[in-house]
Amino acid sequence: MSAWLRSWRPLLRLAWRDVLRSKGRSALVLVLIALPVLAVTTSLVLTATAQVDGDEAVERRLGVADARIRVEGETTVQQGADPDFGSSFGEGDGNHLTPADLADVLGREVRAVEWGTTEVSVRLDERAVQAGATWLDLRDPLTEGLATLDEGRLPEDSGEVMVNRALADRGLGLGETLTTVEGSTFEVVGVGEDANTRSFPSLWAPERPAEVPEDWGTTWLVEAGDVTWEEVRALNDRGAFVLSRAVLADPPSHDELHPEVQYGGGSDDAVVAAVGLIVVMVLIEVVLLAGPAFAVTARRQARTLALMAAVGATPAQARRAVLAVAVVLGGIAALGGLLLGIGLAAALLPFLSRWSGSYPGPFDVPWGWVLGVAGCGLLAALLAAAAPAWLASRADVVAVLAGRRGEAKPSRRSPLLGLVLFGVGVALAVAGARKQTYGETWVALAAVVCVLGMVLLVPVVLGVLAHLGRRLPLPLRYAVRDAVRHRTRTVPAVAAVAATVCGVVALGISTSSDARESRETYTPELRSGEGMVTATEATPELWQRAEAALRDGLPDATVTPVVGLPEPRNGDVHVEYVAPGLGEDSWALEWVGGRLGTMHVVGEQIPPAMREVDDAERARGDAALAEGRVVVFTQVPVDADEVRLSATAYDWQTGEETTLVEPVTLPAAYVEVEDGGSPAYAVIPPAVADEVGLESATTALHVAGAEIGEEEQQRVAEVVAAGVPYADFYVERGYVPDEFERFAVWVLGALGAVLMIGGTLTVTFLALSDARPDLATLAAVGAAPRTRRAVAASYALVVGGTGAVLGALVGLVPGIAVAYPLTRSYYGPVAGQGTGPFLDIPWLMIGAVVLLLPLLTAAVVALSTRSRLPMVARVG
């Protein structure tokens, strides 16, 4: 091994001298390799810093307590090591725990501090905003680390409160009076921040006011020493979820977890596969972009390598001479990218933290991942130099020493292998398009295989272009033939452009198709322009306030109350409708729930807000209601005029079920709705509801007949929230693509343009540097000065145009294939009727990348190329 290492020393010294001698080319390679390393390193460091885990994460969630215990009902529960990331309710009966019960279960003294959380509506003059409320005495030592105090002091009694900066900036700073819509009043004595989030308005008070509804369940911070996994399981049997500091530090094995909560751990195989494929594609791109530079390096070293071979050097030693340059440049680029990436992450962290909604952890460098990225950078340099090194070792020594080009003839097996790989890629894409699961992963793998096959087919494409270019003008003819003659320099450049365009086209098709699926499967909840106000457990007086606020804020609107069976805050009401002669739920709607505030409407007509009912069915249903019949909505024809109705109420907190209505047969009419379903199961006439004992109330307010802009909606929503706690004002605007869907395709196009132009410019100027003797000879025999610019633009057009066309053609394969598993659903709005697939090809973006970018690159090259060169000797 020592002898082998010693053999590299002179080669590395020669490589270092070559790097210093060819500063421009060396700088180009350094940038090509260092930039991906820098970008990935910066992302890894910022991600690792943003992820709060370990002891700090425990402190932010537990303070200095030993455990957090939450009881949500009187049933047993199951959980993973962390109940927030894997838990489920059991079937047995638990017992509601008290702090005294905790001491009995754990068998030792326990100190517990109650911790409540909910949302409240905070008044801001005539408006209101939602704020997260924490009912916890922050003076208790157990709470240290859950929140920080920046100004003032911590609240000491029930009439004092600490607010965060997001709420203080709305006019509720120190000394101000904070009033909730529920009627509670506090004095703001402190301004601080939650340890986890700071963007949402928040407040802290030692006690929950009586006006604020109780949170569902009870939570304690406990001081009890280490709470072991066995003790956690014992508390689970009593209905408590436990976040234990000791269990997080020493989690149970997978075998010790309940089967229903094992999903709480482990990694996503699909995500791991996708990350691996992305790394491979980036590695291929860097190799292809850096390959031309090493090809020129090998050309410049051709005479030196020939002299070495003439005095007895082996082909392996010739390959090492070229690879040594890759070792030097790759090592410097990898180390420089690593250090610059860490430095850039440290510089960006304060700015990103300012705009983030949560606090990052301490500066964290994941050295294992970062060193792996640096290793990939060095590997990319070696792979980029591998083909030039191999071809240089096979060069004709006599031809090189005689001043002629000594490149070996192209292999005939490579194109055949390329065809095979491309065929395999197409087969994988077809298989991925047909798969119900993990289809996207198969298509991503197909994209990599197709790109590899395409790289091997590029020489054939260039040869065909050279054959077809006999009648082209001189600059284009020269560019095509020079590209074929210098395959080691041209092929990776064309392949790099093609790989970039392939990725842009594939991602563009998938993004456009996904947006089309969202657009065509969007189900509006109301008619366009209409609105609906809903609120949880609002009283008749509060609904009157909301209706008055809507009429004042929207004087042109028609406000109609929706009456139905209200849903209790900690439970639900279940009404069962069964048609005679049909099985239970045989007609049941596959999709229900909407903006009516109830699934069981009580009224004398079908609510105008139900857009799913056409005019004919609506008239038939209103006539049935006038006759005192229950209108039941269905998606299939039902030939019956009666319905068996029963009703029960379920309390989530206690697990108790109460019978509201015993099964009773009532006259009914069945009204068909659209396939998308209905926001309600039925409409019950008021007299029938009173007769069977169903209590009804206002559940929503329907707003129609006015144009409601986004700013107006927010203003009215805040005014309504000032009078009605937990009110929500929704306005139907149809399908509105988010910013990502709107700009993603063009962002991809811009990214592809940068990579494509960069790769084309790189190889073009390398080619011009390598072709200086030929161009000088052309000038000597009478070529006009502008000929060099024309040749340079033609070379850029050949490389960029050929790569763009190839990339677009190859990108269509994975792009179209991935649209099938991405946009196909096997579970539609009606049982057994899936949706999709949806295919949308962004031809405008593809056309811009394939046609405009090569022309733009050629123009840039023509304008930036010198017209005249000093005379040099021509190499034969």
C-alpha cells in the first residue's frame, strides 16, 4: 500500500502545477463541484439547526418536569414512546385520573401542576382575533423552559396575563387591558414568547377563567422521578397519555409497542428512496458538467502522457495522471464547499429565524451527513475525470507525438447498451404508471435509467447531425464536426443539458398534472361568491349579534339562518335514516359535511346553500317538506315513501351514549344529489322534529347576494368574531391555486434555464479555448473576424439545441408516466369510482426551454466572444 501511495506523489505534484497553470479551467471545475456541496451543506446545517430534538426538545415540551400526563376520557389508550407521534384509544374502560390517583399508580409521591390549553377570541376595538391560551403558572419551577419573559413580569393571579410579541404588536402591550369575547378581562403584565412558536398570537395566565370553556381532557406536569415504560403502560390502562423524559431517553423496542401505534416510529421508505434518487441525479449532473473540463485537461496533457508511455509508463499510470487532477480539484472543491456551506448557514440563520414561525435550536452541524456530501463532491470529480482518463490511456502514442489527434475510435457497443438502458427505463416507467403504490418511486428510478441510456446515445445523435450538416453554413458545419471530433468534451456537455431539460420537463408535467387534478376534482362547498358563518356552541343571542354584524358589514347581502341539530362541543349527534326494505346505510352518502354547521337540517325548505340539489329535485323536496315529510338525500334512486329514524348522542369525554329518539317510522321523500355528495343527510320539518323530541337551533348563517373581496371578508370576519367566540366566516371563491401551483412550473423552467445556460456556456468556452489553433488558421486563410463569433454561437446552438431536444423527448417518458400514479385515485366520491388520471403537459414552458433558451445562449456567446486571436500553430 505504501508503494502504491508513493506512486501518487509525483502525479499529485504534477496535477497541482497543472491546476495553477490553468487557473481559468481549474476555477470552473472548482465552482461546478463546490456549488452543489455548498448548497447541500447549507441546507443540511439549517435543517439540523431548525429541528429541535434531544434534551432541548424535551425542555421545550416538558420544562424541567419528569413527565407530562394527559387524560382525555375514561377509556384505555395505547401509545408509542412519544404519544404526540403515535397513539390510539383502546376498547376497554379506564378510570378518570386525579393527581392522587397518579401517586397510587406510580407508588410514590407525585407533585402535579395543571396545564390547560385552548383558544380564545381577543377583542381589538370592534374586532377580534383568535389567540392560543395557556392556563399555567409560569412561576412554578417545573415550567422553566416552556416560555421566556422578555418584558415586565410573570402573571401572579387570575386577573393578570403575559402575551407574546404577535399579540402585543396588535396594541395589547404592557399595562394594557386584554378582554376576551367570552367576557374575561386581564391586565397585561408581561411580554414573552413560547419556546416552540411565536407567529400565532398567544397568552399565558395562571388560571382558566370561568367564562372560558374547559379544554377537552386534563393535563399535568409532574415531578415524580423517572417514569419508566412499565409505568407509562400502567397509566395508559387508566386512560392517560404520558410523555416521559426517561422513556424518550431510553425508548422501548418495536416489539414492546402495541401494533396499532408502531407507525409512530421508523422511516418512510418512499422518502428515503426519493432522497437517494435525487442524490444520484445531482451526482450525474455534476459529473456531466465537469466532464468537459477534464476532457480539455486530458487533451492538454496528451503529449506529456504520450512521452510517459514512450519511456515505459503503463496505461494505468496514464489514467492516474488525469485522475490526480480530479483528486486535487475535487478535494479542494469538496473541502471549500463544506466550509463555505457551514459559514453560509451560520450567516443565514439569524435572517431565517426572524421570518420563521418557530425558534431554531442551537447551531448544529450534522458531521456525518456533511462529510458524506463532501465525499460525493470528490466522487463526482473522479467520475467526471474517469472517461477522459480512460480515453487518454488508449490514445495512439505515435499520432500524439507526431502532432496529430490520437483519440481512439468510438465504441460500437456503447450505443447498443444505451438502447437497452433506455428500453429498460421505458419499461420501468410503464410499470410505475400502472402500480397502485410506490408508482412515483418506480418512475423516478426509470428517469435515472433513461438518462443513463441517453448519455450513451448522444455520440450517435451527434454523428447523425454531422452527416446531415453537410450543406449547412460554414460556422454550423464546423461546430457540428468539431463536436463529433471531440466527443470526450461534447458528449458530457450535451448530456448535461439533456439531463437538466429532462428533469425540468418531467417535473413540469407532474406539477401541471397535479394542479389539473386539484382544479378538476375541487368540490365547492357553496355557490361561487356566497359565504357561511359557523360557530361552536353559539347561543341564540350570539347568533343575533353575528347576523347584525353581517348586515352592517355587508348591507347588500341576504343573510339567512340555517337551523338544524347542533353538534355539542365534546361529542356528536348521530341520526340514522334507514329506507324500508333496504339494508342499513344502503343509500348513505359517500361524502357529507360542509358549511351548514350540521348534517341534520331542520326547516320548511331545502336550504338555499345546498348547491348539490338541482331545481327539479329542490322543488320536489320543498313540496315534501310542506306536506310534513322528511327529505332524505341520496346518490342512488330510492323507491320508498317512509324512513326509519333513530337518534343518539355520544360524549367523547365520558364515552357515554344517550338515546335521543327511539326508532320511529316517518313519512319521507328521497331527493337525489350530485355525485360529489351533500353537506347534510336530511332536512326534517320543524313539526316532525318537535314531535319526535329533537331540539333544533341556529347552526350557521348563509350570506348571498353581495360581492365579498378578501380584505372585506377578513374585516367582517374579525367584526363577527368580536361578538361570537370561535366564529368562522367562509366565502366560496372556487378553485384558487396556491402560490406554489401558480409559479412552480415557471420556477422549474427558470432553474432549468440557469443550469442549461451555465452548462452550454461552460462547454462552449472550453471548446473555443481548445480550438484556438483551428480558428487562428481560419483567420490566416481569409476568414472574416466575425467568423469566430459565428462559430462560437453555432457551437452553443449545437450543444444547447441538441441537449434540449433530447432532454425534452426523454423527459416526456417519466413525466407522463408519473402523472398516472400521482393523479389517480382509487377512492372517489362514490364507492368504487376513483378519479383520474389527469395529464397536463406544459407545452409553453417546454417550448421556451427547447427553442428559446438555445437561441438565447447562442446570442450570449456571440456577444461575449472575441473576434480576433493571435496567430498560433495549428495542431493536425
